[in-house]
Amino acid sequence: MPCWNSNQYEERIDRGVCKIEEKKAGNRNMDEMQRPIGVFDSGVGGISVLRELVALMPNENFIFYGDSKNAPYGTKTLEEVRKLTLADAEYLRSRNVKALVVACNTATSAAIHILREKYQKEIPVIGIEPALKPAVSVKENPRVLVMATPMTLRETKFHNLMQKFQDQAEIISLPCPGLVEFVERGELSGEALEHFLKNLFAPYQERKVDAVVLGCTHYPLLYEAISDIMEGKVTLIDSGFEAAKEMKSFLTREDRLSEADGKARFYVSDSVDGFEQLGGRFLDKDINGMIEKIDIEKYAL
Ligand code: DGL
């Protein structure tokens, strides 16, 4: 393939420099492919998306950022979440990522359009939203519960999504303020969580529910506890796999998949110790010594 337009190509062949240019371009592409994919969430929940990304693209390098100091996002104001989300993205951009995954439904609903406007020319930005499509297909006219943060369920993005599917199912919003905190504390079982979930689902125990959408990336980390409360009778659906698939098809289409031995690095805005234990447990991997604390305020716009 000519490395210049045809005239320049001929000229440069004459001068014998084209091969060198081609070689340089080749190296540049290798570097480009090995640039990490940036993934962020308000805290440890985004790990449920990261593990899908790693499973689907084991050769990619990843930088995960969890804004644990500012979690939860879902009960903050829209303005606050937009500001935090922009700082998260700015931090990852400063790490030279080749793509951005917003592993947070709340941040996606509050700010994906702002992030796309700001970064999409340079890097692809992929968000995440409650997986209604597979949920409404579990059977004909199912009853679907959508668990998410108050902000995700309140924002226009979700209302538009719900409208698309509401003739195929009864879709019920179930805001879950307080649930993210259990995950951030590492409290994935026990009496307090059981009590919380029982109260949350009490109105739906009698009305038969067919599917529960885990519309917050923290909730897949409570899969067992939620499944136990629903006595294993419903299908639990999360969106991490869909986001990972979308990222993989983008990189495949653009021929930008890495061929290296993939590595992940972790950054948090709060305690490294807490994240080390939880993140490691969710990834089923020892991540000790792979986490650093950063000062996210430096990236606020
Ligand atoms: N994990 C996030 C989500 O998917 C954010 C939860 C929160 O911080 O409230 O919505």
C-alpha cells in the first residue's frame, strides 16, 4: 500500500525512503493497538464490566478507575454527577487510552452525550444501559423489574429506552438507593443485606416477575443474594457482556485489537486496601500491588 499519495509515492520510492516510512507507520500502529482501554465507574461496580471485557479481549491492556471517594453517584444531583464523570474521563484521557468504557449506568445516563461530544473525535466512548432488550424476550409479555439507581431511572435516556419496549412487557422501575453502599463496603451477604433486599422486593413477591434487570454495575456483584431472595425463580440480566461485545466489534472493525499479553492496572480515589480485597475477589485474581490512589480533583474541569 502506498504510504503517500501516488505522486509523492513515486518520488519517495525514487529516493528509497518509502520503506522507512512504512516501517515507522507499522510501529506506530503497534503502539496504537497496545494503548490501554480506559474503564471507569463510581467505585468497584465497574469491575463487573471489566471482567467481561477481559474475558472477551484477553490481549487488551486496561486501566480501571474507580471513583470510590465519591460513590455513590446515583443519589447525587445531575450537575454533580456530570462534573465527576468528566473528571473521571479526563483522568483516563491523560493516561492515553485508546477507548473509553463508561462502566456506570448512572454516569452514562447523566453524561454520555457530553463525553461523546468532547472525546468521540479522538477516541470511541461506550456507555452502558439497563439491558431491557433481553429482559423483554424471556417470554411473551413478561413482567420485568428494572433495578437501578434513582438517577438512572429518572433520566430521559431510560425513559426513551423504556418506551421502546413497553409494548412487549410490563416494565417496572425499582430504584434501589442504599444498595451500592453494601457492595462498596464488601457486604455481599448477611442479615442486613437480606433485610434490605426483602423489603425492596416485598411488593413483587406475590406479583409474578419473570426477569430482573441489574441496571447498575454494582448489582451483578450481588447476584447470589438477589437470586436467593427471588428464590432462583427469575432470570437476572446484566449489561456488562453487551458493552464488552460492542467494544470488541468496534476495535475489530477498526483493526485496533491488541495482540499483546493483556494487563490491567487499577486506580482509585479512596482507600487502596478496600479495593484490593473487593476488586481481587470480583476478578478472581490477586491484584495486590496493582492499585494506586490518585487525586481526582486535579482532573476536575
Ligand atoms: N455502578 C454505577 C451504576 O451502574 C453507579 C452506582 C452509584 O454510584 O450510585 O449506576
